[in-house]
Amino acid sequence: MPQNVIIEPFRVHTVEAIAMPDREERENALQRANYNLFGLRADEVIIDLLTDSGTGAMSTKQWAGMMVGDETYAGSRSFFRFEGVVQDLTGFSEIIPTHQGRAAEKILFSVLAHEGDVVPSNTHFDTTRANIEYQQAEARDLVRPEGLDPAFIAPFKGDIDLDALRTTLADDTQNVPFVMCTVTNNSGGGQPVSMANLRGIRALCDEFDVPFILDACRFAENAWFIKIREDGYADKTPKEIAREMFSLADGCTVSAKKDGLANIGGFLAVNDPEIAAQCRNLLILTEGFPTYGGLAGYDLEAVAQGLIEVLDENYLNYRIRSVEYLGEKVLAAGVPIVQPTGGHAVYIDAKALLPHIPPHEYPAQALAVELYREGGVRGVEIGTLMFGVPQDDGPDLPSAMELVRLAIPRRMYTQSHIDYVAEVVIGVAERAADISGYRIVEQAPWLRHFTMKLEPLA
Ligand code: F0G
């Protein structure tokens, strides 16, 4: 058997036609959407790399599981299957299903975080940050400095800066309700966190008597990176590594729309029964009874099966390698990206590609719009639109990086789709000097990037 080509470890079972809007249709769509790619319709997009969240293809076993989904309101069989799989994976005893990750965050933060608190993490993703700020607390990003340097190559650029975490804990112990860590670090280029770093966080949390919560949406991809990059893990299975990661934390919030391989779903898991009881009370208020938590019984089946399949070595090897393949292709053509390539996405460094556009004119948004205009490829801005801080009297405080994320849905696109994306990226990069910026004409008070309206400056 040839060893060099890593094939998709699945066959296509059901197909979905891709729309092929022409240039004029794309131009009209951009105008209608006010240059916000969240405003596009599915049929206006050729290759959709907006997100890897809930967009993947489910397996025959997941669909089969949906047929045996039990819709009993209280005490559903599907809940007990889901609970068993999550307990076996995470080792946590209290398992609370939610409709997606941000619902788990909202509930946990409502119980644990208060006005004036500081919640450190490597980098909070948009919904975690917004849910913490909604509690009037501070979401503090403490990724190691190399994690903010796109071109710097290191195996675990998602690691927390442990010295900075110690300083925060020593200065603000009274005000730190828990420490978080996002695996992999989505806003920082999908970079993994090492087991050594997770152990370091655990030790500091023990020293300062603060709980440690993992944002574990992409736990399996992180486990694979540990297996192939960290000493001592080559012979361990992804499941053993994932279990060790969870064993270092006191709880986790998870969006099952990523490594749960499901289209919807999430959960919150902890060991502390008192915290769990308070969370379940809120769950009943906003999500549903604790044995379904905002999901249908069939969704619980799909997530349970997805959490098993995602740890398959052939799948993870293909997954990480196929994302890296896109990274290699565009990098070879001189397009600056976050290196090494992340687990679920290629992140183009718009600051390096479009140095003539200042942060308050949103270079990464300008690039994302251009990728759509050129080839119907939809990515997402992860820069000042998403994370900048609007000011009353002057330009936004800029985000640390200006990135366009091309997130690859799981088990969905083939190599030729990815070759096409590379061609589009390279085509746009060749005329980078001609691209100009944008200004905001309308925005919401939080998570503004989802709904804001923009206008081209030139
Ligand atoms: N944490 C991380 C690291 C995430 O990437 C996301 C979602 C969430 C929490 C929230 O989960 O969407 O199920 O409520 N990220 C998606 C993305 C939306 O495109 O990266 P959710």
C-alpha cells in the first residue's frame, strides 16, 4: 500500500449539489449583504469555509442513531447513551446537555462569574468572551507571546503564558472565579495546547485554589497534535490522550458542533455536584429538562456517536493532514499564514498581505470579501471586526492579529475542492496591493461581526 498519499477514510454516501453563482451574482450578493459575509445565502457560496461548526457530514452510524433517538421528555434512553459516552471520554461525573457551546458557557458563567471578576484563558473565542463580558467580568487573554506572531513556528503556540497566569492569579486571586483554556486555540490560529502546559495550568490552579475549565470544542484535534508533537505520546491513542487532557481540568464547556461531528449540540461537564445543581436549575429555565437540554433525543444520539468516531486515528490523521495540505499550497505561493497550519483551519495573515490597510479599515474583512468576489469562497474575519474595541471618539482599539480563517468542515470537501480554494487564495494574493478597506455603517453592542453593515472605502 502506498504510504505517501493519505486518503479520505470514508466514501461519499449522499451528495449535495453546490451552487455556482457567477461573478455578477456574487457582486450583487455582496452589495445586498452589506459586505458582511454572514449575510450571504447558502446558494450564493461555492465553497463555504465560514466555519467548521455544525457544518460537517455525519456518518451512516450517526444517521442510524438518529432513527433510534428516544424523544421521552424526562429520562430519555438517548440521554443515558450520551451521558455514558461523555463520562467515559471526559471522566467528569455531572453531564449537562445544551443546544450548543455558548449555552453551556452562559449557564456556567452565570453561576461562577460575577461583576469585576477576571477570567484568564489562552485566548477566549468570541462567544466565551462575550458571555464573560455579559457578566460584567473581564475576559483576559494570556496566550504565550509566540502565539501572536503568525510566522513563528512552534509546536504548541496555543499554550498559556504560565508566568502571566501566575501574575494574574497572584494579583487577582480574589477575583478569579476559574481559569479557562481553549483547545485548540481557535482565535489564535487553531494552534494546539501541550499536555505539559495543561499540567502547568493545573498546578497553578491547585496552588491558588481556583477551578480549571477547558473549552474543549476541538479536543480530538488537540489530542492528535499532542500525539504527533509532544514527547511521550506517540504510542498513546487519541482517546487516552483526550482523557488525560480532561483529567487535568475540573470541568469543560463543549460545542459538539466541532469534534462532536454533529450539526447541533453541546454540553457542560463538571465534577462538583453543587455547581451542577445550580447549572441544571438555569438549564431548566432556558434550555430544557436536564435529560435533553435543548436538544432532540436524536441529536443526543448523533453527538454520542460523533464523539466516538472523532477519535479514530485514520480520521484524525486525514483531518490534520488535509488542512495542512491547503496551508502548504498557499504558503508555497508566498501567501502569509499562521504557521504551523492549525487543526481545523488555515488562517491567512491579512496584516502581512495587506500592509497598506490599517486595522480600523479592517484588512482581514477586505481580504475575506475579495476571496468571495474572486471565487465564491467564504471565510471569516478574525481581527478587529470581531475583537476590536469600538471607541466613542476615534478608531477601534485593534485586535492583536488580522486574520482570515478558512475553516474546513469535517468530512465534507474533497482534495479538488481544496485545490480550487488554493487557486482562489493565490489569485487574490497576486492583486493584494489593489485591495482597499471598509468602514462600518451599522453595528450591534456585542458580537457585532455577525450583523454589522459595511461600506467599501474606495
Ligand atoms: N468555544 C470555541 C473555541 C468555539 O470555537 C466556539 C464556536 C464556541 C466556544 C461556541 O460554540 O457555536 O456551539 O455556541 N465557534 C464557531 C466557530 C462558531 O466558527 O469557530 P457554539
